[in-house]
Amino acid sequence: MNLTLDGVHTHIGRYHILQGVDFQAPAGLTTMLLGRNGAGKTTTLRTIMGLWRASRGAIRLGERRLDGARASDVARAGVAYVPETMAIFSDLSVRENLLLAARAGAMDEARLDWIFGFFPALKTFWASRAGSLSGGQKQMLSIARALIEPRPLLLIDEPTKGLAPAIIDGLIACLKDVKERGATILLVEQNFRVAREVGDRVAVMDNGRIVHAGEMAALAEDAELQGRLLGLSLDSHQ
């Protein structure tokens, strides 16, 4: 399903964070949401998810309006969210964390095997407390919770932050496979190798607005545009 934001504003207390955000994440593609720190990327994801309320504008998943909906209703509409903080249940086991994320109340064994193919550590530590996992393993678990059932839209906030290269390679393969299975992905990411490899489209934010939208490949090939929009070269941030 297409995700469309049309003139979305978000206020947090007295701060006007999103100031008329307009962009589309096309169905079945991965859209990168890029920008400098503080540009409004995480606020955008949290507003789509219903964790923060849009004060104006429309958010649509297909024909369904999401703005004004509670986060629980957004999740029931088929939206999965992987926050930068991971938000796992530390006192529960890996198995229990995944079971809680399964809306049907049971986990599909074939789906689990597919997830283990990308994140084998989760199978190894299946019965272990999630709080005892390493940082990279916790990130694997957070992503696996979003993938435990097929969902039409994934919102993912900086999943590779602090991860070892081998884990990042597994994540890249996973995201490519998820897209091939038809999901729409909106991905905030500071690792530009990942952005280049998995991104189809890109929207660049600055000061709560979208200042550029287009093909990710075109941005990756244009160092001058990178510098103007992001203040850096993608080649210098691998």
C-alpha cells in the first residue's frame, strides 16, 4: 500500500516540529527518510504510528486515514514500528517477545525459520532473557518483532546504529527480502551504505519539512546535491 503524508504538522508542547510534511512512500518500495539530526525524522515516524498526534494534515495508508487514530489502531491497520530505542521487553525471553508481537496469538514456524535465516542468534538465545542479549542481538529482536507477521507497512528508525558489519549485512539482506515479499518500508538511516543498497526512493527533511524527494540512486550519485541537502558526502559515511 502507498503511504501518503499531506501537509502534516506536529506540535510537541510549544514546539512546532513538523511544519507541513508532504511525501509518498510508494507501495512495495523502500523509501529512505534522510536529514540532519533534529530535522524531524523520528517525529515523522512517531506521528505516522499515532504515538504523537498530527495537529493538521492527512496521513493515508492506501485509502485509510491514519491521522487521529490511536497507535493500537494504526498497528491493527498493519503498520509495524521499530523505534531507535528498540523497545523490547527485557524481562521476557526472546520467544515471549516474539509471541507478544504475533497478533494471531501464535507464531508461524515457516515465518520463524525465515527470520532465523537472517538473525540466527535469535534461535540460539530463544529461551534467554531479552535483557541479557548484546546490543546487536536486541536490535535483531526488535526487527524480528516487526516481521513476525506479514504487515503492509514497516516504519524503521536507525536499525544499524552501533551494529557490527556482519549484522548489518544480514539486515540489508532481510530488508531486501521483506520488500520482495511486497511490504512498503519507510526507513530512517544514517549508514549511507545501507541507504544506497536498500533505498529505492528518498525524502530529505530539514527543519520539519521535506526539501527533496526523488530516486535514491540519483542522490547517491550526486555529491553536490548530498552536500547541499545533508551537509556531507555519502561516500564519507560508510
